[in-house]
Amino acid sequence: MLDFSLELQQRYENSTSPESRKEKGQVFTPAEIARFMASLFSPIPSEYYLLDPGAGIGSLTVAVCERVARLGSPRRLIAHLFENDAQIIPLLKKNLENSKRVLEQAGHRLEYAIHVEDFILATSSGVSGQRRFDDAPLDVRFDGVIMNPPYFKVRKDSPYARVMDGIVHGQPNVYAFFMALAARLLKEDGELVAVTPRSFCNGLYFRGFREWFFRRMTLDHIHLFESRIDAFKHSAVLQESIVTKARRLGKPSRRVSLTASFGRNLGGNLGRCEVPAESVLDNSCGGYLVRVPESPDDLKVMMLVESLSDRFAGTGLRISTGPVVMFRAKDFLLYDLRTHAAVPLLLPHNVRPFETVWPLGKNGKPLAFKLCQESLRLLLPTRNYILLKRFSAKEEKRRLTAGCFLRNKYPLSHVGIENHVNYIHHAERELSEDEVYGVAAVFNSALYDRYFRILSGNTQVNATEIRTLNFPPLKALANIGRRVRENVLQTETIVSSELGVSGSLQERLLST
């Protein structure tokens, strides 16, 4: 059945452009991933109500049909599919009719309804509509939901945002709305299996969604795709992708199953790790953060970092985003240094491990910032800072890169820090050089880079996430920094010894 579905999908892709599919947020599910997702559902009872929102060509529903076809005793599968792309509807109907015929030959029944509507707007409506988000829009509740929802950011003034105002913050992605609405339509103990980017697992934009979702749903399984490009064709999505299986709260899960693959090769026995649910879903600081420890080493890293008694913010350290947004500060950008009113402008390419390299030109980017009365609001006084890149390329070896900015090397009154760089300082005083090097050493260490990857699948390093990290006290940071300044090449060994990393874990971290 999925082979037939793939043929229809290829026919659709040949008749449409990648640009038009991207505009609609369409990323089709490969057969291998669809089968894997269908396999995650609990045993299917004699009568089973299935929801497939954003169904596309229908491959996910077909994957469930394939699973049902292999069962010995008769099953009645009732499927509701939502798809608002009129161009794809004839192929979707053809796909379901083929599955219906195959299931009947195997002694089962498939009944389906295709809703040619926008799933979000059809199942809830805003201030002028009959229903709010938390009202029941359909006459049925579902045993299972299977979904590969569309992917695009939602503007604050969009109809989606107005309907979903209870879980909106900033510019979240439409896929989170699909997950929330689908969860609301489940029976108690009903299951939701979804393939999405990992970005909902952390960050401020998705906090409202996570708080709503995990008050109602319990996590059972996470599968991590380490490469979205290898998992999904023609995808421009930068985040890692995950498959999640969650259940409408009856009895909360005590443990969560974790599996991983580089791409769509899901054959054979996947390595499986069973971990306590509290190791995955962390609400200790609010916001229901989802961590994905992929291995026993990851669990050891989590335990070690989280055994530190202080939080980053509790040490007196503060982190902020650079105030210079270049398109809003064009009048102050300088491309040469032939003026006495120029101060350094620091961009991500200026930040290297333990150092700030300036001046340094790159691709015609500005070198400096004009110092004048009007520009002072965008500048910082020259002090000792730690600079932390906000973004990394997906292929970069390290997610965290921290540079040291020392005022004795830049004898100017002010410095400009661009919006793609975070800067770290102390709330009440200037950091010593030892403290600067110590903070940079911790962020540049394999231990914290590994820990941050467990927390986040994004290539973005958000200040909000850094503030809640468990962190060494300033005295320990100063000691680390003093030793690192003497021999920066021994950074990993120094951080490991100060923070208690030892044995085989230390060896494996040092080899990364």
C-alpha cells in the first residue's frame, strides 16, 4: 500500500514546484518513516478511530492500514483526514480507495472522511466563531492521531494566532498548533504520533504550547533523526527532527523510550534507551523543557551538570543579546577605521574560542560603529565580557563558542555588539580576567556542548536557556580560568578535573 502511495506522491511532486510546496509547509513523509510511526501505536482494537491532520497524499494513514492488514482478526478502521490543498485531494482519494480495497481483501474495513478544510480553522474558531480552542469541534474522539504537520512560522496577526491565543508567544510554528489541537481531540489514553522539528522542545516561543500540551499529554517515546536532510527530501528545515509518541493523560509514563537514527534507515533493531520520565521532561524551572539524552553517556552528562548546586543566574552572571540590529542602525555602521569616532563592532565571525578577533573583515560586513550621542543607546561600556555566538551552522563540530573580550586589549570607551552575539557580564561588578576565562572555558568544553545538545536541537543559543543552566560557582570558575590562562590547550582536562568528570566518560568527552 505504501509503495502505491509513494507513486502518487512522486506524481504530485513532478507536477508541483519545490517553491510552492515550501510555501505550503509541505514535507512529505518517506515510507520508512511512515511505517516506523505506525508501528509505535499500541495494539489496535477491533474498532479504531484515527485522525490524520494535514494528510497530504495520505501516506501516514496508509501506513496504519498496512499494519492493520497484517492482523489476523477483523478490524474496523475509521479515519478522518484533513487536507486543504485542493490539488492533492484526487490523489488522496485514490490512495485511500486502494487501501480500502486491500483491507477488505484481508477481512478488514476502512471507512474514511476527507475534510477539505484547514485543520486549525475548521476545528476551532476565534472571537467571532462558535467555538473556542478548548471546545469540542467534532462528534468523535480519536484513539490515535498520526501526523506530519506543515511547517511555517505564524505571524501574531494571523487567523491561526487569534484562534490559538492561549498558547501563542512570539512567532511560534504552525506545527505546534496542529499538535495541540490533535491532542485535544484524543480520548483518554489516546495516542499521538507526530514527526516534527525538535524546536518545540525548548525556547520561549514554544513555552505556552509546552505548558498546555504536557499538562494533558504524557511522553512515551522519542525518536531522534540526527539529520533532517537525510530523513526528508528537499527540506530547508534546519532543526533536527524527532518522532514523538505521547498519550492523553490517564496514568503518566514513568519511563520514556529513546531511539535514534542518522536518517531514514530504520530497519533492524534500533538501539533503545529507557530513561526515567523526569530525565526527559524537566519542569524544575517551569516551561516543561524536553531533553533528549541519546545514550548512557548523555545521562551521565546530565546527572553531572545538574548536580551543580548553582544556576547560571544565581551566580550573579547575566546574559543579554547584543543590542545592535544592523538594518535598524545603518546610519552608524562603518566600513573602514579612518575616523576617530569609530569603536569596534563585534559580529559572530569576530568570536573565536577564548578570543575576540578585531578588526576582521568578512563578506563586506561593517567593521566598526560610529560613536556619537545618538548611537550611545546601542553601545556598551568597554568592560570584560564573555561573547557567546547565538547561532552555529548545523555541520559545525561545536554548538557553543565562547570568546573573551578584555578591556585592556581595547582601550576605547565603548564597544558595539551585534544581535547575533550574546554577551555575559556580572550584575554588580566587572568580571576578573580569571572569571572571564573560566566562564568561556566551561562553555567551550565538550561537557557543556554535549549537555546543550541534549537540551536543544536548535542551531540557536538562546539567552533564556543559558539563564536556567546549572553552573559552577564564581570561585570555581575563577580557578578554572586561572589554570586555562596558563595553558589553554589543557582546557578539557582542566574543566573535567574541576567539575568531577572522570573515567571512561572523560576519555570519551575528550575524544569528541
